[in-house]
Amino acid sequence: MTQTVRGVVSKKRGEPVQLVDVLVPDPGPGEVVVAIGACGVCHTDLTYRDGGISDAYPFLLGHEAAGTVESVGAGVTAVEPGDFVVLNWRAVCGQCRACRRGRPQYCFDTHNAAQAMTLTDGTELTPALGIGAFIDKTLVHQGQCTKVDPAADAAAAALLGCGVMAGLGAAVNTGAVTRDDTVAVIGCGGVGDAAIAGARLVGARKIIAVDTDDAKLDWATDFGATDTVNARTGNVVEAIQELTDGFGADVVIDAVGRPETWTQAFYARDLAGTVVLVGVPTPDMRLDMPLVDFFSRGGTLKSSWYGDCLPERDFPTMVALYLQGRLPLERFVSERIGLEDIEDAFAKMHRGAVLRSVVVFK
């Protein structure tokens, strides 16, 4: 039977979001209804609200979530009612050319629920990243549910669903940071700090945090940065080189995604070093650089999609490390809020006042 629950919806570009009634259908074949326990407020949700993703309004916002499986549809084998899960927006298909080549982290045909959630007048909602989790209960594909240890705090575990996994995976999976590497991270918000935590987790020898905000550099130090550089007060490339015996870092992660920060990352790496772009640029951004520099410096230039993660592999491992005290997921939770506080959380995000506001459901 269709359920009526509360959900946060963006109806028009740039206008404040609304807390409204949403109709959630019973799960169909391969689908799951999840009672949301917590959902992080990610910048991507704000980008949806402001029309930076598409014009497919109205949007059901929220995607960085954890909760408990309430019911399952026919043919569901991955989870069962009562399971504690973290939701993901890359439910791999297993059949596309990337999956068949053993690279499912690049899956080109990921799954979402077939049925739509709607407003009470029947208007179909577009769920953010195929999830839509600023809601009491949401409908997703079974592949979007990853079972993890229920001992985890839902607010902490939820952040693996997007930002933390994106940053941590950019370091560990995409950048392949390993013991004794030198690493620089440009941009120390939630994603950048997760990259720092990941680099620390795998034993990087030196981790250099770069930002324009001293408060964010303090956060970065708390997550494991060994050195900090304020980009407002000096030359970033020279500072990173000075901290790495004049060579540059083995891996430089750009968690901002602007031409100037990517250029800094390119020249701040050692010869044959690696640049990882995890910050998301806008379509109008361009680079103008000498082609010979790409040849002469060698190395690897990568983009990181969702931290190149495999949720079924990475989420349980990250939760286990968190429960062992080795991965401080709880430090990313700046505040716990209600569904009615989303717009205020967006404002705090703009000001750089929080790493993550997390909606907690009672």
C-alpha cells in the first residue's frame, strides 16, 4: 500500500525548498523501501535546487543516507527487512562494457528504482542522484543498498554515501596513495578532509593541506594533515615543493575543481607524480597550458568518480574501520538537524561554517 511521508522538495530553480507530503509506493521487482535514519546535506543537493544538474523539477533532495530496510519487492536478494544499509548512487549493472571488463567502479548503466515517488497530486519527483533521502522513507533499487554493521551511528555511516567516500576514495582508490607517499590536498572541506583521512589511514608520510581559510586548515590537521598552506598568503606550488625537499608531492588531490587549483595541483606534483581531480568543475571552465608540460612532466592525470568505489566492497570496510576507531567518521558530523532545517544548512554550507549538517530522523 502506498505510504504518505514527509519529504523535502525543490519545486522551482533557486527557490527555498519545501517540506511536503510525498507518496512512496510499495516496492516493485528489485526495489526496496528504506526508512531513513540520517542523511547528510551535500553541496550537490544545493546544486539540484539551483538548477545546476538539470531542469527536471520537482526534485526530491537528499542522497547521502543510511537507514533500515522496511520492505522489499519480488526478486530482491541483496537485503531483507531489518538490515541496516548505507545508500549509494552507483548501483552497478554487471552487464555494461565497464562491468564486463572487470571495472564495475566505472559502470555506465547504473540502476535506480523503476517506480516514481510523487506529490499528493500525482506529480512525479526526480530523486537526487536516484535516491531522494530527505524523506522519512524512500524507494530505491536493491543495488543502491549496502548492508553494514548496525552498530554504526547512522549519522556517521550516512556520509559514506557520497562526500566522505568521494574524498577517501580519491586518495586510496584513484590516487593509490600508499605508505611513505607524500600527498597534497587542495581544498579542505568535507571531501578534502576525507582525502586527508584516507591518506593518513594508508600511512602517507607527509600530508599537506591547502586552503584559503585557517579554520579549515585546523580541521584538516585534526584529520591527519602534517603540514598546512594558506593559499592566500603564498605561492601554493612553491610551498608544496619546499615541504617535499624541492620535488613536489607524489600525489596531489584537487578537491576544489577550478582551473587555478588544478593548475596548482599539476605543477605541485613530483615528476611522474599523480594529479587526482575530485572537485567538480562547471561546464564553462577552461584550461590554457603548454602541451609540452604534459609531456615533459610525465605521470598520471586522473578524475575520481565517487572515489572509484565499489559500495559492496568499500562501505562495510570503512564502517569496520570506523568502529575500530581507525577512521573518524563522526568528526565529519558538524551538527544534527531536522528536515525543516535544510535551508539553514545550505546557508551554513555557503559560509564554510560546517563540514556536514546531517538530518537525523527520529
